[in-house]
Amino acid sequence: LLQVRTADSPHPRFDLNNDASLVIDIPDALCERDKVKFTVHTKTTLSSFQKPEYSVQRQHEDFIWLHDTIVETEEYAGLIIPPAPPKPDFEGPREKMHKLGEGESSMTKEEYAKMKQELEKTVQVHEVFLQRLSSHPMFRKDRNFQIFLEYDQDLTVRRKNAKEMFGGFFKNMVKSADEVLISGVKEVDEFFEQEKNFLLDYSSKIKDATAKAEKMTRSHKNVADDYNHISGALNNTAADNNTAFKKHLEKCAEVFEKLRKVEDRMASDQELKLTELLRYYTRDIQAAKDLLYRRARALADYENSNKALDKARLKGKDVAQAEENQKQCLQKFDKLSESGKKELTSFKARRVVAFRKNLIEMTELEIKHAKVRRLKCYVYHYMFIRQCSGILI
Amino acid sequence: MPHFRQNRLCLREYFNMFNEEENRDTFDIQISVSDPEKVGDGMNAYMVYKVLTKTSLSIFSRDEVCVKRRFSDFLGLHSKLASKYMHMGYIVPPAPEKSIVGMTKVKVGKEDLSSVEFVEKRRSALERYLLRTVKHPALLKDPDVLQFLESSELPRAVSTQALSGAGILRMVNKAADAVNKMTIKMNESDAWFEEKQQQFENLDVQLRKLHASVESLVCHRKELSVNTASFAKSAAMLGNSEDHTALSRALSQLAEVEEKIDQLHQDQACADFYLISELLGDYVRLITAVKGVFDQRMKTWAKCQDAQVMLQRKREAEAKLQHANKPDKLQQAKDEIREWEGKVQQGERDFEQISKNIRREVGRFEKDRVKDFRVVIIKYLESLVHTQQQMIKYWEAFLPEAKAIA
């Protein structure tokens, strides 16, 4: 039974808690076999909660359930729904975990470290999801959100019931943004016209930047792996030799091992601060586009209702009903527009804050790691130079 | 330990401080191979390199000589040295490998990056080859070496096939087969040789693995460079698309930083390659040469044994003739005995000599390799320090830009 925990991780996380009345974090995550169990910790002063503090165990599927119920809530159609966290992906480490279950030898230090890094990533993204909800005036009051935070039992049963209840009722509202529909809308509102153009362009650019950042991070990790292999090969070569050469090779192996550690840390920090940031905002941009889509649909409905009203008036039949329908469509459209404007404005602010924070943290980490590496190289350089009088055979 | 603070001691001064110590105990001879020039056209074209020798040694006629040599000249030199010295147990540094693919590209006139890299790789290899050759005290004095370095005209080397690295390996394998068929064992004083031979076998295997790992590093570092450049472009596009002014500016700056870092990665990849990867490649080939001399010793021993056997036969023949009353034949037999006694003595002397030479050569090799590897790791660490220094500079310049996002 292997447990990988993040509780003792020194890694600073992106904290979206902006209001002391409801503070959420994930202080610990446990990885067993192929399940990840998140510890969700809540501190609140809100009267709607029964207790001031909660600590519950949740699985990824619980987060998805929460996300889906929110998406399917008509009331939230005018809001940007925080994107669902992606499924924790452990690939190779997962296979290793299975093998461990079957009694194979233990994980290497490197494999363990990789698992821990993956765990850190997934915790960050699940945590941000909850903090987005808690920091939003409407989502924080959501009944299911409260259940998610409070209910001290397994949510599995509830989840199954909910699926049967909703069953695709608002399915056509849930469809991912149809770009054709959005761009086809004849926009009279300057704000939405600009937003639409911006989002469509930005969305493709950020997707591309995410992909390129991922490749860059992967290359960094490959270099770190190579340092690891070189260190191992140097130690193997040293084993068969004697005296000065052996000592020398062992020292070189040490150098490469140290280089590997720093390179690895640099790669994972870059991933957490840059790649994950870009990944997250790719999803968030999609959520914003979904909002535009819902508004465009509402506009289409309104235009249809106008046509229906004209038709009804011509025929002289069911006019009152058609008038009522048209009024409702207009109301809905206006509500989405008003709410949408607020959401998109705060979205920009949020994006700017997030980029700023992450870019600063990433830069500070890069500088820190580079300085550490420089110092280590200096130290080893000095050591090798000083060795000169010691090695003459 | 001296203070490392940037403003106290300039980086370059710091490194020079130590390099001067290093250079004090190097040879009084410096060789450089430079200025590759293409001569001729099409498939008959070839590259000519400038070989500059600076020395204070008296065996040279001038203290600074500059000659032009082509690749086949180097191969010719090696071929001569190998034929003269290998059978005596001297470790003759192997010449750089031929490359049909590489050369064809150059001949055909492709001015692309890979041809330029190929020529640089070869130039560097030729330089290392000459430096290693003159480091050998016996080879330094060799007339062929002197002629190579000094004489303005050199007769075209014809048989450059003879002793490439692959050629030596083939020879070694054939010799190994012959040895296995030998029934006469060598005596105990060869324990040292057996042990050393085993060590070199192991070292060969391990260095090849190490070399492969380093080649992988070079490859991935190059990939990192490409991916960083690609990300930089993408970040710039994202910056253009971003409608918040300060964030847009910061993203463009980020793109610029990443572009500069891409260049750093490229430089680092070069260091990875030229410092470490090529050194390991040289040592893999050098070990082949070492294995070659051990086999020469085996051959010498076999020859010695054959002579013993022959002598024995001649003695038996003479003994028979004692009772045969054929005075002419008896005299001939006695003469042959003397001849073969001489050959046996010579064989024993040769064997002693080659054994002695090999012990000395191996000692020298073991001392040199520590020095070589040490110099390389020191230079590599210096390259890393330079890279880190630059990286710190770039990121520190970017930090206020990131903070300026409002």
C-alpha cells in the first residue's frame, strides 16, 4: 500500500482565497493504487454552514459531479463556470503502482519524486477549482457546493442519484461553444463585439502556447534524465577502476547528480508556474467562450420569438402566448448580457492577476535555481582545481 | 576558499587565476588546426586545414611554423607511426574517423548547418589528434611527425586505408582468435598484463555506455533549444493577442528572454558535445589502440615460442645427424642451430622490451587520462557557470517587467 502525500510539500500554491468568510484549501492528497484522495479543508464564518471548520475526503469524480451540477443549473447561465479540473494522470507511475501491489520491488527515488510532482500539479488544479467557486458571490452560495464541503460521508451514492435526476435536461445549454454560432451573431453591443473577437483569437494563441510550453518542459525533464544516466554510468565506470581515476569519476558522478536535481526542480517549477498557468487559462477561455455561446443562443431564441410573434399577429392566433414568449426571451437575453459583461470584465482582471503572480514566482524561482547551480559549479570547480596536487601518481 | 561574490572578483579573472596554474605544467609546444578551406570542385574537392605549431623546443627548426594539410595527410601520418611503433608496444593515438557521408555533403557544396558542423567537428578532432601525438615523448621526436608539422610540401599519402580505428579493431579480433588457438600458456609474471587487459575490456564497455548517455544529453539539449525558440515565438503571438496592455508587454518581454535562453541552450549543447562527448569518443578509440598493443605482445610471445619450437627441432635434427656421417649436413644443422638460438634470444629480448614498453605506456596512459578528464570537467563547469550567469542576468532583467503588470 503505497502512499504519496503532498502534506509536507514546501511548494507555494496559488491562493485564490480572497475572503476570510470562506477559506478553502487542499492541504493533503493521498495516492493509493490508481485513486487519488484529496483532503478538502474548509474554514468558514458563514451562518449557512453548520460548523466553522470541515475536513473531508473527496475523489476526482466528486469534483466533476459538482462541476456538472453547476453547469446544468439554469440560474448560472450568465456566469463563467470555472473549468473542471482534469483527471489526475499518472501514466508510468500508475503502472509502477500496480506492480507494487503485486509485490514487485520498491520505487526508485526518481519515480517517487515524479509521482510527487504529478500529485502537486493535480492538487493545485483541484484547489483552484474550489477557490474559484468560493470567491464568487453566487457560486459560494450553491447548495451542492456546500454539500461538497460539508458532507462527511462518501459522495458516491449522491452522485449516482444526481445523474439520474438531471439526465441531460439542459444538454443543449451545456454544449461546448459553437464558434460558428458565436461569430455569426450580428452584434450591436460594442463590448461583446470586442470580447468575441478577442476570445476567438486569444483562444487559439493560448492553446498553441500551452502546447509549446509542454514541449519545452518535457525537454527540460529529458535533460535531467540524461544527467541521471550519466551519473550512473560514471559510477559504474568508477567501480572497476582504482586509485585516482576512480575518485575522480566518483566526484564527476556527484557533480552530475547535483546538476540533475537542480534541472529537475527547474523543470517542475517551470511546469507548475508557466505550463500549468497556460493550461488553466486555455480551459478558462473555453468557459468564457461557453458563456458567449449561451448568450448567442439566447439571442437566436429571442430573434426566433420575434419572428413567431409576427407570424402569430399575421394569423391572429395565439398572440398573447407569443408575446409572453418574446418577453421571456428578451428578459433572458438581457440578463445574460448584463451578467456576462460583469463576468467577462472580472475575468480579464483575474487573468491579469494570475499571470502576474505566476510570472513573478516563476522568474524568482528561475533566478534562485540558477544561483544555486552557479554556486555548486563554483564549489566543484574549486574542488577539482585544488585536487591537482593530490592526484599525481 | 576565496569569495565568490560577483562584484568582488570578475568571473574571467577568477577562472584565469586557475588556468594559469594549469598551463604552467603543460608542454612547451602548442598546436592549432584552423581555417578550413575548400579546394577544388565536385567529387574531387577536399578541405585543407592550416596547422600552426608554436614551440620553444630545439628539435624544431623554427619556433613558429605554419603549414597546410588535408585529412588524408593526417591519416598518412598515423599510418606511418602505427607501422613503426605499434609492434614495440607504443600506444599510437588513433586518427579521426573517415566519414563518407559527411565529406560528400561538403564536396557537393552544401553550405548548410550540418556541413559547417561537420567541418568544425573534424577540425577539432584533428587538433586533438596532433596534440595527443606530440604529447608522446617518443612520437614527438619522430622524423615523420616533424616533417608533418614543418615541411611545406608533403608527399600524398596513398595507403590511408591501413589503420583506421575500425581497421585496428579488425586486426585485434583476428589476433585474439589466433591467441585462443595457442596452446602454450604464458607464465605468472603476466598476471599484471592479464589484469590490465581485463580492466581495459571493462573500461571499453563502460566508456561506450557513458558516451551514449552524453550523446543523448547533447541531443536533448538541442531539442530543448528548438522547443524554447518555438515557445518564444508562441509567447510573442500570445502577447500580441492579449488586450491588457501591461500584460501584453510582459508577454512580449518573456518571449525575448526565452529567445536569449534558447541561444544559451545552443551554446551549452556545444560545450556538452565538444568538451565531453568528443573526449569520450577519443577515449573509446584510444582504448582500441591500447588493446592493439596488448595483442602485439601476444604476437611477440607467439613468435618467441615458435622460435623455441624451431630451435628444438633443429637440435633434434642435429642430434640425429651426429650418427649419420654426413659432415656437410651436420655443419649446416649446427649453423641453423646458431641461427635459431639467435632468433630465440632476439625473440626473448623483443618480448621483454615490449612488455617493458607497455607497462610504461599504460602508466603514462593512466596518468594522462586523469589529467584529461580533469581538464574537461573543469572546463565544463566553467561553461555551466557562464550559462547560469547569463540566465540570472536575463531573468533579473525580466523580473521588474513581470512586477510592472498592473
